[in-house]
Amino acid sequence: MQSKIARSFVAAALAVCGIGVGAASAQAETTRGTVNVVALGDSYGSGTGAGAYLGGTGVAGGCWRSANSYSETLVARLRADGASVSFTNVTCSGAATANLSQPFKGEAPQLDALRRDTHVVFLSIGTNDIDFAAYGGLCIAADCSGAPTQAELDKLPAMAQNVTTLLGEIRARSPWAKIVMTGYGSQLTAGDNAPNVPLDPICGPTFFTSQERADGNRLASALDATLRQTARQSRATFVSPYVDSVVLDPTFAGHSLCEAGAPFYRGFDALAPGQEGQEAVLHLNATGQSALADLIQRKLQH
């Protein structure tokens, strides 16, 4: 007997797309069939920062696909529970919405991985449409508060339209698929550093001022709210470290950088010799990716 998550993957995909099968038929389809899963998106989807990189992708300028990413983790759990899963992971660090329909970093367009019989699509996308990585770099190297933050906020409506268009393209290729879109969460605590706890060097006072932390979290919340609304309007399932784009889910609460000894995000530790380098800074680590997988699994089981 396959697990509840395995059954819910296909049952939800079939039901939501109006194939017209009952619950018993959907369960039977899951039990005897294969769950076809595709992972699309950017560095948060690929697992940049989470280690254990697949097939030589973990190199400078590469896609940084991690065996610890949330999609790889969920598929491993499904298979461990006895599910037959066909999984294609084409996520790639640096990808914006436009890159999914064109060759990127020497690889075929991500959307080409989709088929009409794809059951589930995992999608992490949006931050590269607003140059979020460059914004984070500005916060670290100079001052991102005020006008730079507002400039990022001003990009969100265009990003939303881009994501809406992308979701339409995914549905055109995989009309029966359940699309699970993920949020990014809060990389850095908005408050003061946690006292008496070993913290990453990124938490030093020369890198993020109090105003930068406040502005950065304002942008993170607005990004989440925009993606949440976009997913809702496009009938995609949205799963986020935030409960409501303001309050973090208990799974993620207390695990942003600088507020605990066990953050879910990478800091300057990623710059140490033998580590990924700046591409992984402010990205989910392996524990954070696993926590995101937990959130998705709970969402799909209800």
C-alpha cells in the first residue's frame, strides 16, 4: 500500500483538473500507476546552498541541483514509501521566468520537461525577475534601505504578470498537473542578533543595519504576498515559510539568520574554502530545504 502523500499527489492532480474520477478510482490509479513529477525553477528550487550536488551541476556558473532540495527530498520519501515515481529535475540557479522557455546555461528549456501526463509540477520562481540577489549583495556591501528597497517593491507587479504567464504555459503543456509553487521566506531576522549564540559572520554590524533588516523583511513579505496572490489567481497550490506573508510558519519561526544557532539559511559560511561561494549566500541550507519539504507534504496531505 502506498503512502497517503503518494495517493494525494495523483488524486489531487486528477481531481483538480476535472478528469472526472472519483476518490476510489483516483486511489486505484495511484496504486497501480506511476506518479510523474517535474521540478522547475531557480536556485531555491534547485537547492543551491544545500550541498550534495547532482551530476556535476555544483560548479561556478552551474545549476547547483542538490539531492537535498525539497523536490528531491519529497520524491525520495515517496519512493521510500513504495510509490513508483518518474522524476525530472531541471531547476537551475539564476533562472528567471523567461529562462524557463529558452535554453539556459547550456541546457534545454525547462518547460520542455513537461508532458501531458505530468501529475505534479514543483515550481520556485520570481526572485530573479526582480534581481533579488543583486539587492542582497547591495545590502551586504553598501546600503539597500530606502530607495533601493522601493525599487524592488516597484518590480513586483511585473514579476506577478511574468509568473502568471509562466503558469499558463505550464498548464498548456501539462493540463492535468497539480502545480505546487513555493515561497522564499525571511532570510534575515528583522530584529537584533540573538544574544549568547554563535552566529554566522554575516550577522556582524557592518553588513546589515537595523533599517536594512526592516526593509529587507518588508520586501520579503511583499514578495511572498505577491506570489501567494498570483498562485491563487492561477489555481496553483502555494506553500511558503510564511503562514500569511507576515508571520512565519512555526516550522520556520526562529530559523532566519542571526536569530538562532541553527538557521535554515546560508550566510558567509558559504564563502569558506571548499564551499559554494556567493551564489549560496542567503539560500536555504539542507535543513531548510527539508523543512520546506515538510510544509509541502503537510499541504498535500490535507
